[in-house]
Amino acid sequence: HGDTGTRGRRDGGKAARLFSASPLLRVSASLALRVAVSPLLRVTVLGVLLALAVLPALARLPVEAAALRAWQAAEPRAIAAALEARPPRPVYVTTNWIPWLDVFLGFPGLAPGDRRRALQRLRFGDLGRPVPVPDAYVVHDRGVIANRPLAWREIATPTARSVVYLAPADAPPPCAEGMSPPPSPLSARGERERGGEVASCAGPEAYVMDVEAELFRGLAPPDSAAPIGAGGWTSYAQGFYSAGGAAITRLPGAPIWQNVWQLPPGEYRIALRVYDQGNGGRNVLAVRLNHTVGVARWQSEQPGVREVNVAIADPDGGNLLALTPLFVGQGTLIVDRVSIARSPATWQPPIDGPLALEAEDADGLALAPGGDYSRADGWTSYAMPFYSGGRAAITRAVGRTITLPLPALAAGDYEVTVTVYDYGNGGENVLEIALNGVVADLRWGGDAAGVRDLHLTLRGVGAGSDLRLRALRNGQGYVIVDRVMLVPATP
């Protein structure tokens, strides 16, 4: 105990000498003592410390605010530049860009007679169809879902997110409920033509609804710690997508969905803008429109953005659009945009050629285990560069049927061309083709190997959209169909 007391006195002496020799230490100790006993001083010190912590953040606020304003202004600034290069017309916008466009277009200083002074928000009517705005510019935010008239002509894409359309002066108004435009043939671009005569109103097939996939519900935030899409649906950005982004997944099974404008019962064409990895893998996607499901498939040897079409007959109507990956054979499944359009009542031949249907897009194809078509159970597909779409449908099994996606045909006679592969080994293949109830057989078996066209005429075909192929005989080892082409038969 004595030694301990001696050491305590010695340490205390050292502390006293240090305290007396250090003015800063004396002030710090005195301040700490006052803070401990004085509530007012304690609050003052805490306020000073808080200010020291907050001041750097406050100093950054003007810089961050300026960056935010510059970012907000970039889109309308580019749009204004695109509009300035065009003749003056009224301008309508589908989102709240009006204050910014007012500034960049200098509207307050324009002469009263300048027609471009009419800058206002575009209004929508029934089923999301815009109120007619003849001879005007429409600045559209691709993130806004609208039933866009096909008569609008795209004239500029200032940014990935924005597009400028020109609404023609003679565009017909939407047809009233229960009213349809006079029938007319369908041109190569899918527009209705009546020998120069303008239709009295625009029917439902005169509109298309574009929905950006990266804005669907059910997408998870990107995870920087894992490969993109590894945990399911998410989104990512690339400049070549329609609005600068797309939805991506690596996993089958989980859906994403979006509520669109109300769709009445009817026949619809769903156009999917997808990215194909071009690695030969096959992606399969279920597309649900309300209570009806169609299937989209894509597979090629060429990477890039492409369009895949699905025909859906929706008997109920509604406003639900959902996408569910069924098989991801390319490593990733990527959807950029989904477009919904009413199919015309009947298909008419385009002016530049027949209706071509790729056999590899048929329903009823099985997945080839490990990509080996020789192990497939029934019809499958495989890739060769000499086929029209880079792929063809192939089977060894007899009696199996596949159904090709076909728009509704008017009743009549049709010339049919079926492109097949002939092994040239002397064996005979027989394929049954059934078009809306009219059935015929095709036979081939030459001595030269290669792709060849088989022709036949089907007469008395009823109205409808049913086209089926069935392998009846396999005398060459495989039955291979590349595509089917249809055109109305000449009298």
C-alpha cells in the first residue's frame, strides 16, 4: 500500500506540472468544466460544433442546385433546338415541359401572330387517344403511355426520352363508340389508303400504344454487387434503346406488369422490341394481355435490337399488360419496349409482296436439349445462315403439328409458297398444310440438296387466322420448313 501511495503522489505531481506548463490544456480543462456546469454554455458549444459539421454541406447546396437545374433543362433545351429548326406551328407536349420550353423558345417575346405561340399540354380522350391537334408538333415523353395515332409522323428525336411528331392537317378524328371507318386496303406501311380519299374517322386500328419496359412494375433496383439481372427483373441504360433504358433478367418465372389505357375486347398485335444476343440461344416470353396469353420467341446468330410480334385475341378487355420469361437461353432476356395495336379486321396484301411467316416462330416448337435439335421431342428450330430468318423449324417425328401466327384472313383463294430444305438423298417428305379448314399435302424429294420453294393454290379458304403444318412422312431423316408465304390468288 505504501508503494502505491508514493506512485500516486508522484503521478499527481507530474500532472500538476504539465497542467501549469500548458495554457491550451488549462483553457480546455476550464471550458470543459464550465460546459459541464453551465447549460447555456453547453448549448452554445453544441451549436458551434453542429455548424462546423453542417457548413460544408450548406456550401455544396448552390452547386448541387445548379447541377439539378442544368439536368432538368437539358431535355427541353434539346427539344427547343429541334423545334427552332422547323417551320412555326402550335406545339403540344405530353408531359410538364411547358415552363422550360417557354424559356428556351422565347415565347413571351414572340409577335402575337406567331402560330408557335400555342404551347400547351396535350389532352387525352377515351381509351387514351389524344384530342385531335391538326397541323401541329407533338412533343412526346416516351415514359407517358398514350394511344398514339399512326398518322403522326416522327420528325425528330432530340433525346433518348423525347420524340417530336408532326400531326397532319387532314388527320381524321377518332371514330365514335360503335362507329367504324369505311373498309380500305392495307398498305405496306400498315396505313389505310382509299385511293386518295380521306376516311371520315380513325378506327381503333389507326392507333398504337407504346409502353417502355423499364417503367414496368415488379422491377428491382440494380444490384452493383452482382451481374445485372442475376436476381431477376431490373433495368439498365443503353443509348440505343427507345427511351435510353430496357428491362433485363436472367431468371425465368417472375412477371413484370403495367397498367395501360383501357383496351376493349378485340384482336391485338403486340410488338416487342427486344435485344437479341445473337449467340444462337432461344428466349421465350409469355405476354399477357388481360386474361389472354401469347408466346414470343426469338433466336438468331446476329446480335442487335429486333422486333418480335405476338397476335392475341382478347375476348374480355381490360388494362393489364404483363411479361413473364419462360426460358432464358441467351444468358439474358432484354425487353426495350412493348407496342399494342388493334389488328385490322382482315389482312390485305401489302403492295410490295406477300405475307411471309417464319416457321421458327410457330407455336408447338419444343426446346432442343443442350441446343441439339436431334434430341428434341417433336418440332424444334435450328440455325443456318441460308434460311430467311437465320433459322428454320425441324422435326424427325411424324404426326406432330405446329401453328403459325397468322393475322385474320378474308375468305377467298390463296397462293401458298412453302420454303423447305431438301436433303437430295432420294427420300420423300410429306407435309400437310391446313389454312382455315382447307387441307392439302406437299411432297418433295429431289436429287439435289438445298433450299427449295413448293407452290400450291388453296381455294375456298374461309375467313380466320388458323394456319397449321403437320409432318406426315419423313423419308429424308428430317422434315425442315423455313417459311410460308401467302398472297391472294389471281382469278
